[in-house]
Amino acid sequence: MAERIQLAHGSGGKLTADLIREVFYPSLGGVEKFANDSAVINLPACRIALTIDSFVINPIFFPGGNIGKLAFCGTVNDLAAAGAIPIALSASFILEEGLDISKLRLIVKSMGEISQKTGITVVAGDTKVVDKGSVDKLFITTAGIGIIPGGINYHPQNIQPGDHIIVSGTIGDHGYCLTALRAGIEIKSSIKSDCQPLHELVAHLKPLGCAVHAARDATRGGVGMVLNEWSRQSGRGIVVYEKDLPIKDQVKGGCAMLGLEPIYLANEGKMVFAVDQRKSAEALSLIKTHKMGRNAAVIGEVVDTKAQVVMETEWGTKRFLTAPHGEILPRVC
Amino acid sequence: MEVCGTHTMAIGKAGIRKVLPPGLELISGPGCPVCVTADADIDTFIEFAKDRQVVLATYGDMMHVPGSNGSLAELKAQGADVRVVYSVLDALDFARAETNREVIFLGVGFETTAPSTAYAVKIARRGGLKNFSIYNLHKTIPEALRALLDDTATKIDGFILPGHVSIIIGEKPYNFIAAEYGIAGAIAGFEPPQVMAGILKLVRDINKGRPTISNLYQKVVCPEGNIHAQRLLDEVFIRTDAEWRGLGIIPGSGFRLKDEYKCFDAAVKFKIERKAVNSSKSCRCGEILKGLIKPNECPLFKKSCTPERPVGPCMVSSEGTCAAYYLYSSF
């Protein structure tokens, strides 16, 4: 029978210690190294980026990743969006009584693997167990700190008319992949979640300094949401060119079938940038030199109108690209 | 008039209205299943969902339709078991897996989705499922078109006919539009050039004074439709009158389960009384569905009625005329 999480695993006693030693330490060695109530890190005098995010995704395993990899990359990408070099992460796990420990092992292992690959250590952790039904299998919260290099200042308020909007790759892959899974639709497709850490890709733009005005990873609400937020925060208009949006054919076709719009679907490995137009070509080629940025494209520009996002369609017409409304629900015919 | 909600959205998304010459106006018809669901039916299925023994399975965009006292989404937040499905077969799976619960499937949609509901009922009967039933709100398009044409207030010169519905019913059920009413119709696909081709065909027909019913979506719409699906409908359902929001009772525009399938009718099984409801007086969904007014002529539009807090179903569904106008039209 599968080894399962019991309430006693969260009691703080021997079972808790065993769980931490057997499941977490082997993959997340940093936590063991710092085994104390707080991890203490020496940093040079600099600007620090700090972020936190919770991951409550269903299903917890999906093509291209799992909730652990997602929790790691999500926080790394939030730091990267501030232009920061990620230094360390902390992770908190809320486990449902009855969770299969072998699954937890796989999740923690994938966090360990990506930690090794990126050199970003998880230095602090926490585990709680709650009654069956109180959470859906497990929730993970990760927080991270990073150092912002001199000359970097990414913020929507820097956005200026004329700025080009660049997206680092194809959009909607993660959202499409998960929606199809949740809907229980057996779509034969090679689309995987794009879950990946983007800090190196963002670091490629460091030579451009302040010419990069803003960056954001297009998670919930997708690129459509990022652009609407930027428009509101900067008080500027943004025009998007539909024909330039990088979308995989399978995602486009599948979305048409499911009644979804790729521009509103979540990504977990795509960054959106607003770049001074004089440096836009250079930025695009720098992004494209990174393996995660090969499909990057300029998808729009900032204009001197009131705050609104307008889509120029493939047919030469224009329409508003509004912020997505509430949860994305399929249509009936 | 484009009858189908998917056409309404395609037109809005591609900005087609903005490129049409003066004198050519597109009005949006009653082809969004959510929008034409009567208030009394909304209240009835919400009543079903309140029963803690019930799993209510529904297509997604019914979740936010407001009834007299809240929506399914609000009820779900209070603990009701309401599940969004892409297929009625998912609801069958729930019933098989949870035999101690009653699974009610909300049969909403036109001829497009009605055959799959019929199929599920047939499978349920064959498998002897005792805990599965449907609340049947399926409706038919040709009868609604006749009702619109009979209404002297409407001013329609041609119909862009629904592509998906036509896949099931074929071309023939529309012939009366040209033959009896002298109005042109074109079955069209959903890509912007296909919609434009439909408009062009209608304009040519009208200019020639020779209205016809043409099929410009032959890639998927056969003249005779999907015979298998039609047989399924005939096997499981009989035609009945149905109430449409805004259009009232339309003769022969609904489906009722045949007697041998009656045990799968949630309305019969649970004896929940369907009470007449007075729709919000200021909500003008009814006139919008007939194409008599534009959404922005409704006093609630963009004020108390928005996609976040819809008053009428036309604002709820992503295919609703009001939602399409809200999202796309102000340009």
C-alpha cells in the first residue's frame, strides 16, 4: 500500500522530522544546511527584490512539469520580472492528510533538480498537514529574494509612448495544456506546459540597462492581462498586432475548439517586456539568443492615447482587448 | 441578422461591423443558448442544485446566469455541488462513480448539443442508471426564426444561418424562410472571410430580388445534415413548445423526453414546480434578442449590467449580444 501523509506528519514530532529528513533534505539540501529557524545570508549593499506566491494548481502533475517545478519557477520568474538575480527561495508546503508520499517525493525532487540546474537554493522550508478535504492534495507557497543589478529599473511607470512590446515566446501553452487536462479532453497533442525559469533570459537584457522599461511574466490572465495592467499603471494606450502574436497552431486550433483565447491563457515561462523602441531590435535579438527566447516577437507598441489596449486584428480592423472577466469558462452552442 | 452567438462573437472579434458600408447593418439574433433561457428555467435548475444529494453538471457559461436569487456560481460557493463539464458523458461518469448521489445534467443548447444529450439518456437507460437525469432546455433554431419573421416589429432582410446547428439539421429546415417569407439565408462558417462571404451572398440575393437559402459552409454542412444525430433526437425526444427568454413561448421549438425515457427527466423525477417569473422590467434582453434595439440602448448596459455583474443572460454568456458589444463594439 502506498505510504501516505498522516496528520501526525505535521505534529512536529518524530514523524515530522522523518518526513523532512527523508523527503525534503535529499532534494533540497539548502534547507538542511541552514537548519535553523531562519536562514542567514550575507548580501552586499544593494537593492533587494522580494516576492511570494502560492500554488494551488489542479492537476498537480501535467505535461511539462508539476506543482513543485511550477512553485520554483513561478517565484524565480517574479524576481526576474523585477530584473533581479535570484539568490534564494523559501518554500512552505501544506499537505492534505492521505497524500501519497511517493508523489510528494517526486514533486520535491523536481524542485531539487531545478534548484541544482539554476544554482538557486531553497534555504528555508515549512511543512503543515491538514485534515483530508481541507486542501486539494497539496499547496505550495514559495518566497524568494534577489539582487537588482545597478542600472536596472523595471517598472510599468517607466513605460513611454513608442515603447515596443516584446513577448519572449509562444503564448498560451501552459493554460491550454492544463485546461485540456482539467476538462478531461483527450486531445492528442504535443503541447506541454512552458514552465521554466526565465532569470537567465532576462539577464541577457542587462546590457540594455534602463532601455528596458518594464518586464512581467504573463501568468494568470495571460498577455492580455499584463497589457491591461501596464496600460492602467502607465496611463498609456497599447496597440497589439494580432498577426504578430506567436501562438502554436495546435494551441490556436485547440482554443478555437474549447472556446478560449490564447492571449488570456496563463503562461509559466514567458516574459513580456516594454522596451525603448530605439533598442527594441537589439533587445529582440538578445532574447532570441537564449534558448527560451527563440520564438520571441515584437507584438505591439505603446501609444500616446488614453489608457486602453487595442488589438489590430489580422483582418485590418480594430477592437478593444479588455482585461479578462473572471474565471475562464467554456461556451455552449 | 446573424442568428448564432458564435457568429456574433466572430463578428465582434474581427471588427466586421466597422468595415461594412453604410446601409448594411448586422443585428444579433437569439442564437446563444444561455441568453434565451427563460428566467423560470434558471430558477428551477438553481432549485435543483440546492439539494445536497444532487450533483448538477452544466456547460460552463450557465454558471453565472443570475436567477431571482443568485446564480449557480454563487450557490457553488455556498457548498452546492455544481460541476462544469465539456460533455454530457462526464456527467454519466459522475453518476456511475457516485451511485449515492443524483446527477442532473443541464441540457442546454440548440440542435448542436441536443443529440449528445439524447445519446447520454440512451446510454443511461441501456446501463440501467438510476441516479442520472436531465433538465431539458434544448431548443430548435428554425422555429425561432419563424417566430421572428412572424413578429411584425422585426425588420430583417436576410439571415446568416448558424454553421454548427446546420451540421446537424442540414439545409432543408430553412427553406421556408425564402419560400414563405421571401427572405434570404446563408449558412456560413465562423472565420471572418466566411462570415463576409455570407454577407456578400445575402446582399447579392437581396439586390437581385431572388432570395435563396445557400450553403457556404459545405466543408462541414451536408445538405441532409447529420442523419445519425437526427435519428437519435427522434428516438429519444418528441417536439414540444418551449419558452424563450424575450421571445415567449414558441410552438414546437423544444424537446421533451419520450415516455419510455421519462424516468430520466429531472423535472418529472423531482416534481420541482416551475414558477413563472417576472423578468427585471428595465432589462431589455428580449428586444435585443429580436434585434429591435442595440445593447447600448438598454438603460442597464455598462451601468448596472456588466460581465462581472450581469443582470440579463445576454451579458453573461461570452456569446451573448450584450457581452459582445461590451467587449468589442465601442471602437
